[in-house]
Amino acid sequence: MSSIHSSVQARAEITAKAALEALRQGSYELGLLYFSDRWADPDFEPNIGGLPDPLAAEIRLRFASLLGFQGHLRKIKDSQRRACDILTSALADFERLAMEEKCAECENHIALTYSRTGEYSESRVWLEAARHRALPAADPNRLGTITYRMLIDLSELKFSAALEIYKEHEPQFRRSADNWIGSSFYTNAGVALGETGAADESIMCLQLAAERAERGSNKPQLATIQNELAHVYMSLGRFERAHLYVDRGIALYREIGDESREGMLLDTKAAISLSQGNFETALKTIEKAIYILKDGENKAFLAEAYATEAKILIWLDNFAGAILSLFEAAKLAETYSGRDFAKTLISQFETELEKKNVGRNPGRHGSNGLEETGLELVLPPMLASHEHYQGIRINNDHLHCVGITNGSLVIAAKTSAIERGDLVALTENESGEISCGFYDLDFGVLCLETCDLEPRLFDPGDITIIGKLVGIAGEPDQNGLRTVTPIMSRPATS
């Protein structure tokens, strides 16, 4: 009898280790098959009879964590509730055994089950419980709690909060995180950076995340990273590249059978088409996303898809339909994710409606815009030596330190004599996006600095210099003439 029990225990230990490895590689169904091919049955739980209490609890933890992930991928009804119940039972045993590390791991996975159904407030409760466990700073479960806090912030569109977590904890992750949790952390950081205007740093973080995901053979994480890269390139107006990345992500999710996230990426693809001004294409894509997401457990994904549909319908002059879609989005968001999330979706809709009302059509990237070349200018003698001038309307405050503010009409003079530190305007050949900043070229990389953002890097072959910014044009007088004032010098930096 003793040898039989020993054999059962040994098999259970092997199963637990194999299941953990499958989880870290994103091979969730394979991990569940280590327990039984009946894992999806609503009443199935792994057999823990005769096992020591710590191992019995470990088996339930391993099974339930995999069930949470795979149940979400395959849209298995009540899979998150099942996973949560089993994890809660395992947590009770680990608490009785005073195993703090395992308690934190259970609490992390319970938080994830709530996040997958869009119940972010409940997720935060469990992550707070895990955060108060007495664990070393480098413990994988402590790093997991930090990463999942960032995830919830991003899910609730609290990008600055996620960025603060990244800045505080990045050195610890660089030293201690394995490929599995490290790829998630840097993915979250890339999203936060992209949404707060640091596009180049965002891309670097996402590429680092992709390297870790590839080393860990984690296809679900790789697919997520493709989606986030698509968002960054969409924000830069580089729509072809954005479509390329989102299509890669969709293909990966289809390969692994994750329908919920395939629907989420179709939402992204619809948003890219909306940004391009391809409204009919965007509508067809978002309708497909909604069709997929309706059957899933993640109502937050569905709420965001309805919100995207509402914004598309504005531009198709279907205001009644837009309001109905917005109502569905807000109702789902408030019911499953909280009032703040609903308010955010409504605010985004109002912003899109305002763009429509003032004629700011999608398809023209909103950084800076060319004005007509036939401007009637009154130039001071110091600026009158150039042969060709171009007006550029500035749509941000990133050059405020030299007196250029949102709405300014700056004058670019075409010249081949561009030197380090000159204030220039350039256009990206692929997207047509216009950027302005202080010029630098070193080691074959062109750099543009502004007054308050991280420098942006360009391949010189991918851009065209419009000209050197020499002045700011005033409003036209009664004769249509605009007086140009020279741009002030850049303040010295310490």
C-alpha cells in the first residue's frame, strides 16, 4: 500500500510540474490534458485522494489556473466561476498550511478570473490581498501581482497609473523576472507608454516583450504583442504597418483557438480602418468582432467593441444607431466593470462626435497639417532670403518652449542647409504624418526632439524634410496679409 501511495504521489508531482510548464508556454489545453480529457466537463475536478495536503492544493491550483486561461480562450460557459471556486478552495488549504507564496499565487489567479469577465473592481480586491503577503521583492508571485495590477489599470484605460508602476518596478523586473512574467510586464509597459505619447519607447518595450515571449515559446503573449504594436503604429498614422501587425495577431489567435481575443483584435482592426476614414470597411469588421464576442465571457471586450461601432456610425451619419451602440457599451461596462469604465467609453464617444461636428475627418493624422502654399506673408528682412515657404498648422503644444502653441501657423523655409539643433518639419513617406522638432543626425539615425517628449527616431530614408521652421504667422489683416514673427531661440538646458 505504501508503494502504491508513493507511486500516486510521484505521478501527481510530475503532473503539477508539467502543468506549470504548459501554463508558462501558453499551452493551456495540453496542460489540462495532463489531468484528464474530461477537463471541460462542468463537474470535473482533478482526483486528489490520498495526496498530502500541500500537493493536493497544488494540483487544484495548477488545474484551475489552466482552466481559467483555456476556458476564456474557448468561451466555455462558467469556466471562470469554476476556476475561481477551485482556486478559492486551494487558497483555504494554503492559508491553513501558512504557505504565503502559494496563497499569493492563488489570489493572483483569482484576480485574473474576474478580469476575464470584466469585473475589474473585484480583481483589485484580490490583487491587494496578494500584495500584502510577506514575500521577497524578487518572488515570481510578487512580480505577478505587480504585472496584473498594471493589466487592470490598462483595462480600465488608466494608462498613467500603469506607467507609474512600470517606472517604479522596472529595475526589479530586469534583474529577476523570468520570460513568462517578464514578457507580460514589458507588454503592459509598452501599452502604457504608447497611450501616453512615448511611441518610440513603447515600440522598444514591446520588442523586448516579444523577445521574451519567443524565448518562452508563448504564442498567446506573442499575439497580444502584435495587437499592441498595431495600436502604436495606428497612433503614428502608419496604417499599413498597423494592419500588418494586427493581422499577424489575428492569425496567431486563430491558430491557438482564442476566439475572444480574435474578436478583440478585430476591434483593433476596425479602429485602424476608422482612423483611415474607411468607414464601411470599419463597420463590417466591427460587426464581425461583436458577433464573436457576444458568445464570450469577457463583457469588457464586448463593451469596447460596441463603443467602436458607435464611433463608426457617427461618421456614417447614423446617429440613432450610434446612440444605440453606445447605450449597449455603457450598460455592459457599468454592469461588469464599473461606472468609471462606462464614463470613459462615453467620453471617447463624445470626443469622436466633436471631431465630426468640427469637420476633423479621419484619414488625416492629427499631429500637424500643411496649409496652402499661396499664403500672403509679410516677412522681416532676416527671414526674406528664402525662395519657397510652406505653412504648417501645429496641433499640439510640444514646442511651447520656443513660443509655438497648439493652433500656431508656423512657416517652413525650404533649404538644404539643415544643421544640428535647427527646428525643422518633416513628413513620413509611408503615412504622410508631419512632425516638427529640433534636428539631429548621428550614426545614420535622424532624431527629432521637442520641449517635453522623448526624442523620436527615424530612418532618413523613410522621411522627407519639408523645411526649416523660421517664423510664426499671425492672423490675416483686412488685406489678407499675415505678419511673420521670428521663432525665439531654444532655451538652454542644464
